[in-house]
Amino acid sequence: MAFDALIGSEDLRERLATDVREGKLSHAYIIEGAHGSGKRTLARELCEALACTDRKSGRIPCGNCLACRKVYEGKCPDIIRIGRGSKASIGVDDVRFLRADVLTPPNDLDSKIYIIEDADTMTVQAQNALLLTLEEPPSYVLFLLLCENAMSLLETIRSRAPKLTICQLPKEDVRAYLDRHERAFAQLAPREQEAILMIADGSIGRAKELLDAKERKPYLARRELATSFVSAYFGGRDSTAMLGLLSRFGTKREEVLLLLSDVQYALRDLMLLKRTEGAPLCFYTDTEAAMTLCDATSMQALLSLFEAVEACRRQLLRNANVRLSLTSLFLMS
């Protein structure tokens, strides 16, 4: 059993367990995965594995010895976390602290571990400063760079740190976990459960966040509005109803962009259903309702609306006026 607090990613877990047993860990790793996918869990478990004093239990890490518990509780002085906090990015000053701190040997462990959260938000200057330490680190140092998109890091950083990718879980695996461990999930209506699983997109951590009603409310509201827009468009395009929906879209650029993405996910489902009734859906929780809507339109109409939504998104990304862009979308559609 290896790194069993992380669900899924069996090959990755076994690879790391072998490297820990044989003392072959790299001096740095990039841990890549979507929000809530388990990046922090894997980083913590790797720290526990290096700290663990019980090598006879058969588990890596054992999770029960004093050293493992100190890591789990965040009480180990040799594990240093660096993040952006409330800032938009990690700056060069944060990395300068790190470069000075690595010169001090560890206290409790044989290793000194730096966990850089949101590493893909490091400025270019910060990454270049980190590179100087990554090239010739002290032998006792391990860097863990957590990010959602490793391609946002400089190629020179990526070439010096192997990438560990945490993959999305199948929806049924996320459901099984929530059924076993989260009582609040069982108390929800089936359609709301399905919506959480859709929004979480293979991430247990994200699904757990969405169990909070306040957290999921804006997502569900946005999905309802996207569904209403698509239904109104293909259900006769009543002008009064369409104008009412336009007013509900709001004028906040980021919110409108997210809403338009949901519309595209809905259209993607309908286009797939045009090809095969058994297509896996990523937006609609009610397959029967989606099929009814699919039957009421043509593939060409679906493609035309998808392209109109994409054109609107591109305008907004170029800082076009939100209200004018949405009005153009509604006129085109």
C-alpha cells in the first residue's frame, strides 16, 4: 500500500513508493493536476514518506508514527510552504527567501522540503531566481512545485523537475468516495448529486467543496441559466423570453465568460447525442430532456450557435463591451 490517501493514480503512487524505498527520488518534482485533484494530498504524503520511521508496516507512509503525525498536523519545521497568499502571483522576493533558507540544514528530518503552491503563478523573474537553486541544490533539499498547468512554467524549470500528473477520476469513482465518506452527499436529491459530479469533473476535492450549499449555489445558478438559454433558443426563440435571459446574463466579464463556457458544454452534449444516443454527457444531468432538445434541432443549428458563442467569448477576452457583445450574440442567435 502506497500513498493511499490519494485516490486513483495507482501507477504514479507505485512509482513514487519504489523511488522512496530505493532512495531514488529526484531533488524536485512538478505535481500537476486540476483544482481539488489531490496535489496537496500527494505532496503531504510524500513528505510523510520521507519522515516516516516505521518501515516495517508495509505502508508508505505508515501514517501512524510520531514523524508522520507531525507532518500531517503541519508541525514539522523542515517542511516549508511558499504560496502567493492574497497576491496574484509569487514574486521574486518569495524565491529569494527560499534561496537563503535552503542553506540552513534540516532539524528533524534528513530532508528539507519546500512546497511551492500555485507554482504556475510565479513571475518569470521568480522562476529565473528559482532556477539558480534548482540547478545546484544542497543534497538534503526537495522541491515540490504544485500547479494546474505545468506549461505555464519555463522550459528550463520543467527540464529540471520530473512532472507527476494527477489524472481526473471517473465520475463513478468520485460518487463511490462521496457515498462512503460524505453523509451530506447522500442527503441531496439525485439531480443535485449528479450536478455536483458533473461540476467536479473527476476531482474529489472539488466535489467535497461543492457539498457546501453556498459554494455550489453560483454553479447551479449558472448551469440553470445556460440550460434556459439553449432551451429558449431551440424552443422557438420567443423574443420576450430571450430578452429576459439577456438581462440575467449580467455585465461582469468573468461571470459571463464562465456562463458562455457552460453554454458550450451544453451544446457539446447535444452535438454528441446527435451522433449517438449513448454518448457520455458532461453538462446535462437529465439525459431524456437533453434527447428531447436534441431531436428538436439540427446539427447545423447546434454548430451555428456554438460558433456564435465562441465569437462572443473571443470578443470579451479582447475586452470588448460586455453588454454590446451579448446583444450581438442574441441578435446572431
